[in-house]
Amino acid sequence: MEEFRRLLDKHYLTLHKPADYAELLAMSPNNFTKRCTKYFKKSPSAMIQER
């Protein structure tokens, strides 16, 4: 999940969908959303919007 945070800082201007980040991390979108929500207590969508 720290890798997602790094990717978000690097790509937030060009990638806007959680599925894009899930693909970069080689995860299914559902698995990525579950892990992100558990780790950060926020959905990937919320983190992308906040960034």
C-alpha cells in the first residue's frame, strides 16, 4: 500500500481511476480497494480525490 501512495504522488495528474492504480500494482480492482480501505481507512477513490 505504500507503493500505491508513491504511485499516487507520481501519477495523480494523469491517472484518476482506482482501476488504473490496481493495474500498476498487478492486483484486481476489488482486491486493491479492499486492501486500500483496510490499510488507509479510506477508499482509493477518496485518496485520489484528496490528492
